[in-house]
Amino acid sequence: MLSIIKKPSALIGALTLGLSLLSGTVQAANEQYFPLQSYRVGPYAAGGTGFFGGFIDYLQYVNLKEGGVNGVKFTWSECETEYVVEKGVECYERLKKGLNGAPAAATNPLSVGIAYATLDRSATDKLPLITINHGRTDSTDGSVFPYVFPLQLNPYSEVSAIINYIGDKSGGLDKLKGKKIVTLFHGSPYGKETNPILELLAKKYGFQVTLIEVPHPGNEQQSQWLNIRRIKPDWVILRGWGVMNPVALKTAQKTGFPADHIIGNIWSNSEEDAAPAGAAAKGFISITTHPSGTNFPVLQDIDKTVLKAGKGNLQDSKRFGTVYYNLGVVNGILNVEAVRVAQAKFGKRPLTGEEVRWGFENIKLDDARLKQLGAYGLVQPLKLSCSDHEGGGAVRFQQWDGKQWKVISDWVQADRKLLRPIIEESSHKYAKEKGITPRDCSKES
Amino acid sequence: MGATPLLELQRISLSFKGVKAITDISFTVEQGEICALIGPNGAGKSSLLNVINGVYQPDQGLIGFNGQRYQKMQSHQAAVQGIARTFQNIALFKGMSVLDNVLTGRNLKVKSSWIEQAFHIGRALADEIKQRQKAEEIIDFLRINQWRNSIVGTLPYGLQKRVELARALASEPRLLLLDEPMAGMNREEKSEMSAFILDTQREFGTTVVLIEHDIGVVMGLSDHVVVLDYGKKVGDGTPDEVRKSPEVIAAYLGTTH
Amino acid sequence: MEFFLEVLTGGLLAGLMYSLVAIGFVLIYKASGVFNFAQGSMVLFSALTFVSLLERGVPFWVSFAVTLLTMIALAWAIERVVLRPLVNRPPITLFMATLGLSYIIEGVAQAMWGAQVHGLELGISDAPLEIGGMLLSQFDLFSAATAGILVLFLSLLFNKTRIGISLRAVADDQLAALAVGIKLQRIWMIVWAVAGFVGLVAGLLWGARLGVQFSLSLVVLKALPVLIIGGFTSIGGAIVGGLIIGASEKLAEVYLGPIIGGGIENWFPYVLALLFLLVRPAGIFGERAIERV
Amino acid sequence: MIYRESGQFITSYQADHRIFKLYQQRWAFYALLGFAFVIVPFIGNDYWFSAILIPFLVLSLAGLGLNLLTGYAGQISLGSAAFMAVGAFAAYNFQVRIEGSPLLVGFVFGGVAAAIVGVIFGLPSLRIKGFYLLVSTLAAQFFVTWVLTQFGWFSNYNASGVISAPSLLILGHDFSSPAGRYLLTLGVVTVLAFFARNIVRSELGRHWMAVRDMDTAAAVIGIPILKTKLLAFAISSFLLGIAGALWAFTYLGTVEPHGFDLSRSFQILFIIIIGGMGSILGNFLGAAFIVLLPILLSNLSANFLAGVVDPGQLENLQKIIFGALIIFFLIKEPNGLARLWQLFRERARIWPLRF
């Protein structure tokens, strides 16, 4: 039954696409579609509403300001996942076919679990899976994971950059010797993922690292922080998640550990992570791949063309310019840029997922291009390739002043050369397990 | 009457948290007889049945059954030895059908393993059919055919009592313990139940120990009466002997019961 | 040694926080024999309502009063819609009904107040206090004191008032209580309302600790082992159970964690409770009924 | 016209022991099986296979597992997800560590491993009853997920602790396509449903129900309580373990321990409450309900209420609906959807001779 309904629509879609190619005229379905596996309820709703709000606002902005990319407008629809894996999969399957003939460009679930569950599917369906700032570290190796893009920053780069920053603060990486660093991590695969890298770096630079686990959800951390108090570390790296972050800050205060020596990672860096801790959060430092705030041309422009026109996606307009919102905008910029790059090669028309993938692999954002986009300082310089699906690996550091984040550093780069062999070892193991033959990237154009 | 008694209680005592429920009770039940336990409420009758089939463990004393002696009887062991019973407040499996309840009574006779049953292999089918036949015999015997597939919890009280008897009989017991089998019944139902108990004794040669308050029924039904009061034995003999015993009259028959 | 004491006191104080949630359970279990899994959602709901009112500029005590009234209304609704139709059903059925209830309450709470995280400041400093080299949290001390006052209040309520006496009668024997003319429904409603009040106090303290958000409802998972150890029917038991769980899980995490791997606080209380159960099936203070057949 | 059965008399106990006593019922059932095995693979599409049918089947199996334990044997459990996790990780390790081992043997291995863990956590059920048993099953829930995340060995030292399904090859046939995964799942679930059905109608099934309804009486008539309860835990966990393996292998293709958290256990419990405790059919009805309702609601909102109702509110609404339904079923129809279906069928049987 359903196939009877579905197939004609696909057929019509193909026909219209074919016709528009032949005649060169613009059809009604001259749109590029983004399936959005968003989450606006449940425990992680705060992140979801911000991120998807920013993403949608940017797409809207490109539509309003420039009429899309080369006349191809963007369209999207949302499907609520509640951050639950099965719902994410259901949404993926429901939306992957495109909308009203507009083909899907890429999926952006902003959820590690959903990303993992749709990883194989995205390769089969030839639909890029964008896991900005998160996801499988070894998917950085695009030769094994052609359709997965942990843009900007994978988890390994994250810790490496933090250690580099601590080194900076101590007056050079050689001064790390003998320092004591504690990592407080969420008791989950996500939390544990970077532990081996920290141990590796500890060996390399001669600092002492102690790994302390906080069981999920992390609403009770007394014993962990008493332990930290006993160790008296120079720095605490907070690899938190949800409620664990504010509780960590509160408990730190309770045990007398200074907030300005706690460094939050990429999932501990939003307003929602700091604000609930109240005064205890003041001074807390975290990494970010993009500053918060509205002081960038592109954000000013979005405010003018989208928000002021009453077309903004945020329910609470106060959240404009927050960490998650800006991440959504950055994600929008990168997705749209990929479409633009791909159109330059494949033609000014709606593209298939496979074509958009080529676009992602050939993204090249230098300072000049970023200035053009009005995103200089907001987005780090980024160059992707067949073998490198991360591209950047740099972060800036920000500090919570009790009300908002203030950027306190320039871009700090991760030691990606050191990490690459570890990533490849893991990706090759995966390839072997799944029987994948890696692409030969030297042959890719 | 056989040479060795089927059941022999020797100086049984039982207490709960220091409160004595049964004190030093001894008596014997011969093969094939119907023995009635009588006495006022709280005399320890039900507790005594519970000791016999291992629901409670006595503080001291010995239980002799079928020539064996036990300091403690476990429920499962009692069932294996051939002791079946019914309960004062009906202990049927309320969510199951009448047939299934009766079939559970045959659980010790099932020979096939659960794996055979799960895959319908080996002895499973023949076994199931055999148990079913036996169960149906009992169902016929107690005339509850028409409720065979009813869920027990939905049946009236009198019928439930009969189903419970059926479940007990399905195990082909040597000793049947009945705790107030006629409680709450009208005259007609009582005589019906009495007839079932007598038929059971005659047809299957089952020894019966029962608790009953209705003295008329007791005197008509039993071969042997034991009288309890405050956890002590105050009388033991044939119905006629007991009826004449002054202690019994004082303790029990003299009261308003 | 000093560190050991620090962990121990920290654990004991955290344990009292668990007790706060557990007390709500005990009240309801005593009066209606229901193991109320929705206690956690009630904590969430009350804290969320309170903080949302506060954020909208409603003064502290007015918010408190309004929230309390909401909890009483909730208790009334629960008695009407859930408890009354399920009277005389097996405890497991009632337990599962409270699971459904917790879903409803969580859904309503989020529909009404949204899912974002709220900070809650009760105006109690959380700066650490050093006493003889030992670290104490002012906030935890305050919570402990609150728990103490609450227990005092509840024991006064149960021992000195008419409601309390009827409640104890109901807890003892429902049929007998009915026979002497105690209105069961009314008692249930009152007890659920008091449990709602306890939930509100717990919600405020927990909310100030964690921020008011969804995972507040998860504190119920910590209260369960507390109840097992303390017994379902004793408020004193809930306090002692909380102290035992709090102290032992912290000590286990600190001293056992490094040996077998950290993050054991989630299951350790359950294993401890399980051991308790095997030794004392009715908890330390609970009474075991003799099984009658 | 629905169907008639006049003239069919059951003449032997053997015939009476059949699963479907009326030939119309049998016929309808075989037609349904035929449809599911032969027709559906041709008419279904990716979305139906991957997003609806496969999770429906896997959750039905999980519900079946829990139903044997809770609905039949009367032992309440909140640890179902943990047993699923054991099954998934055991099957995965079997596949990874033994080269070329057959897939189906891996499933069985996963089931057996889950059964062993189930028995261990079922042991306390001897001394503790009712919802006290929750403690034991919750201990299983938290302990198992902790062990699986704590020790990298279980996920073959994957940095993210995630396992990925191996290729689904059976006797050289590749079942990796959506239709293939559906057929594989359907096959496994069908076989196990028959297995479970036979058990609950056999002596062991009667033992379970006896223990559920009154365990002291069961002991008195000679039913071995320990063995009966432990078998309930073992067989229930066996089914749950295989359900876990299917969840990881044929549904998601990947899974992390966190995917089998407490909320999954709740979900499975809700399946049996809504579907019907002590019923085989009920698990399928309950699972269908729990899979379809959210999709239905979100589709409805996307198509008809777009812009009117905030999708977030819809999820809250769904939560409220689930909660309300659970309470409704507990109050009005403790035997769930299965009982409603049975009532409907009984009416249909005598229709139109009802009056």
C-alpha cells in the first residue's frame, strides 16, 4: 500500500528533476531539503531548541536575504526525537526521502546516540551525517566513513586543545611537568572516550592525571569532589553532561575548589550548564568552537532580516546569541557552504546527498571567506578533505562572569598530528570488523 | 484398621513470637479413617494442619507418616509423601481455570520435562493427555464439568470449595487434610460435600483429617474425633466417646458453639 | 582519618537528603499501602511550579503557598481518579498505577513550565565551613536541620492531632478503622497532601542543590534502597536508612571505587539493600507479618 | 459475516490441546503468518521495515519475555533492559571473538548469557516478594549497565563503548537489507512466540501461574517454588536477551549500554500492562500500540496541526496519554488490549445471533 503511494512521488520527483535539467527552467520543486531530527522536549531540550533554532534561522536567513543558494531555496521539516535513539531513527527513515520532491542534503541529529544508529544507514542511503563538534572520533577518517562528518572538533582534539591551553597558562607545554590534572567524567561511553588520550598526553608532557567517574545522571558528586579536594589538583577538566555540570560547579564550591580552575568541555559549555549553578559558576572556564554573543555581522544580519521580521524560530528571543543558538548558526553556515561548493561543481540545482557530501569534503573556509560570510571570529578556519572530515580542531576559551560567557582566548589548536595515527588505528579496526574497504583518498578529486 | 497408623503426632508444640499456639499434642490417625479435629476458634486446629503438611515447623515433637518419622516436614516433602489439603480461606489459583487448577494438583505425576513440553517432543503430549484424563475423572467425580473452563476467581464460594477439593484429590493423596470444607455452606451444600468426602474415602481409600464446626456433620461423618482447646488436646476417641467425655463438654460442647 | 571523617559526614548529610524523599514514600505507604513511584515526579512538579512562580516575580512565600495549594489539589485528584477506583487491588497494581501517575505528572509539569533548567537560590550560602580542619557544607547543615524539623513536625502531627490518630488507625488496620467511622478517603487525601508538602520541601532543597530540572524526578531511585533498609513503615527508619545509604555509598565510591572502577554509586545502594533484604526481609524497623493460610 | 463454528466438536483431549481450537482461527492465523512472511516483504518500504515493523517485532519479543516473568509467574521486574543488554553484548562478543560463527547461534548464546544473569538476580526472589523484588531487578539494571561501560572488553575496546552489528549472514544469505532484517526478525520472533506459547500452556506454565496466584498454596501441592521461579527468570531473560541482540543487530545496527537504560525497562513494562498481562497476543498488541502511538501523534501534528500545536507540547501530551492509559487499563481492564480483543471476538462469534 504504502509503496504504491511512495513510489510515484519518487518517480515524479525524478521526472521533475530530469525535466528541469533538460530544459534548464526552474521548477516548483527547486528546493533543497534539510530533514531536522530536532528535540525540544525532554531532559536535553535546552540544547535542542537553541541549536535547531539557530540552524533554522540561518536557513531562513539565506532564503530571505539571497533567495537561497543560486536560486535554490532551502526547505526543512522537523521531527521530534526527544533525544531518544529509536525516535531519531524513525525520524531519519521518515524524512530521508526528501520533501515534496526536494532532495535531502544532510542529516544533523546533534545526538551521539542517534548519530551512531544512523551511521550505517547514512552510508547506504548516501546521505551525509553531520555530527558537528561530537560523534565518533574515528569518523574523522573519511576514507572509512565517507558520509560522516565530525565537523570542526572531534573528542580527541578537544582534550588535546585543553591541555595545550593549560600549557599556555602555565607558561609553556614544558611547564606541564609535575602538574596535577583531574578529569571528572560522565559515567558513559561518551565520558570515557577521551581517557586514553589524556593518559597519552600525560605521559608525553609529564603531568599527573587522575580520572574520576561520576555515575549518570550525576546529581550527587560529594565523594568525587572530596577526592579532588584530597588530590589538590592544579586543574579540573569537566567532561560533563546535562545536570552533571551545574552540580559539579555547586559541589566544587562546597568543597572549596575554585571555579576558575575548572575547564568544561564541549558539552559543558552552554549557558544552561553554568547558570543553574548560580554564584558557584562564576569564573568557570570552558572551551567553545564558537563564541557566544551577537557581535558578528552574520548574527546582526539574522537579527535584522529574520528576527525583526517576526520569522525567528526561538520562542524565547533572549536566547539569541547563546552558545547553542550560535552553534546552530555555525552548523547552518557549514551546511549551506557545502551546498554552495557542491553546486559549483554539479550545477545550480537541488543536489543529491552524494553530491552534497562532495561539497562537505571540499569546504575551504579561510579568513577572507569567513569575512565574506560575516562569520570571522565566529567560525574557525576550516579545510576539509577526503581523508579529513574534521577540518579544524581549534577552540577558543570562554569564562562565565555570572551572567554570560566572555571569550578569553584566541583559537587554540589541537595537536592533530599526534592524534591522527590513533584515529586511523581505530577506523581501520572498524573497517575490518564491518568488511569495509577504505577509499583511496589520493584518487579523489 | 491397619496395623501401623498412617499419621502419628508425638508431643507437637508450636509458638509464634513466644505465644503458644499448640502445646504438647499427640494423637494417631489410622489408615482409611476419617478423623475430625474440633474445638473453639483459636484452639490451634488450623495450625496443627499446617504443622502436618509443613507450612509451619513445630518447635518440638515428631511427625510420623507412613512409617517414617520427621522432626520437620517441608511443604514439598509432604506433598511428595502424599499429603494433600484444602484451606480455610480457599487457596485456589484465582486467575486460572478450573481445569488448570485441578491439573496443578497432578504436578507431581508429570514425567516430561519442560523442554519436552516447550518443543512438543518426547513424552510431552502423551503425558499431558494422561494428566488431562485423570483430571477429567476428578472433575466428573465432583460434578464440576460445566465450569471446567471458568476462571476460578469468578465462581461462587461453594463451588470454589469443591474445586479446591478436586485439586487436592487430583494428586491421588494418601492423606487428605480438609480445613473447614463446609464453612459458610447451607444445609444442602453441606450434605453434598459430606457425601463427596465419604465417597472419596470409600472409592479411593483416602485417609481424611478434617476440621469442622458443625457437630452434627462431624458426628455423622467421622470415625474418630480429636478435641482441642487453647492449643491442648482435651479429647480423643470415637464420636460417641467424645460426646460423653465431661472435659469435652466443659471445654467445647458446653460453650455456645 | 580526617579525610575519612570528611567523607563520612558528607555522606551522612547527603543521606539525609535521600531521607527527605523517602519520608514522602513512608507516609503514603503507611496510610494507603501504595508504593508511590510518583513521589519523584511530585518533587519535580512542586519545585518546578515554585521556581516558575518565583521567576515570574511572585514573592517567595506566596509562591510557596500557591505551590502547596497545587499539591493539595493534586492529592485530591489522585485520590479521586486513581486511588478510589483501585481500592482492594493487589499492591503491584497500585504500584504500576503510580508509574502511570508519574508519567502524567512529568508530562503536565513540562507542558506547563517548559523543560529548561532553572537555578534556585534559597539565600543560604554554600561556602564551605572549616571546623577543626574538617570541611562542612553550610547548605547541607541547613538541609539536615530542615529534615529534623520536618520529622518533628510530622511526629507531632501523627501523635497529637486527631488526623494523626485516625491515620495511625488506618495504618494499623484499614477494616477496623472503617468500622469505627474513619473516612478512609479523607485520610488518603490528607496523607497525599502531606506527602506533597514533604515533596515540596525536598524539591526546594534538591532544586537548590541541582538546579530545578527534569532529573529531579530521578531522586526517587535513591530513595528506594533507603526505604528497603529503613522499612516502608517507619519515618525513623527512613532517616536511619538514608544515613546508612548516604554514608556507605560515599565511602564505597572513595575507597572501593579506585579498586573495582569508579562510578559505583548507582548500583551500590541497591546491592547493599539487597543484602539487607536477604538478612532482614522487612528492613530494620519494619515488621514482618506472619503469613496466614 | 465474521465466522461460524457450528458443527465443530472437540472429540479428543489432543484436539482440545491445540493452540487454536477452531479451524477458522487456525486458518486466519496461518493467513496472517503467510501475509507477514510472503506479502509484506514485497509491499513494505524502508520506512515501514526500519522504523515500524522491526522495532514492533523486537519490542513484542521483549514484552513476551517480561510477560512470562511478570504476567505468568507474578514476579515484577524493572530490569528487563539489563537482560536485553546482556543478550546484545554477549551475542556481539560471540560474533567478534569466534571467527565465522553462525549468526543464529550467536543469538542463542546471547539468550543463554542473559538467562544466566537473570537467574543470578532472580535468586533473591526466594526470600523477597512483591515490589521488594524491584530492588533486585533494579540492582541488575544499574549493575549490568555499569559493568558494560566500565570494562572495555565487552565492547571490544571501542573508544565510545559502542558495539556495531556484524554483517547479517545466514548460510550465505545476506539479510542486511531492510526487508531482510525484517524477515530475520520476524522469523526469530515467530519461533520464540511459539516456544513461549507452548510453555505457558504446559505444566511449567501452570506452575508459574500457581506461584503467581498463591505461592504458599503452590508449595503445599508440591510445586517446587525455587525451580519454578528461577525457570521463570531464566526463560524470561532468555527471550529478553535475544530481543536485545535483535535490537542491536537487526534494528539499530549499533548500540551502547545506555540504550538499555531504566526507561527501556519501563517501556517494556508498559507494553505488558497495556497489552495484557498473562497473554501472548497482548505483547504484540501492546508493542504495536507503543510503537505506533508516538508516530501517529507526531504525523498528525506534522500534517494537520503544523504551526498550531508546538511539537514539544505534543510529546508532553503523549507522555500524559501513556500515563493516563496505564491507569485506565489498570482500573477498567487489567487484562489489557488482549482482553478487549477477546471480548470483541466473542461478540463477533455469536453475531448476529446476539439477541
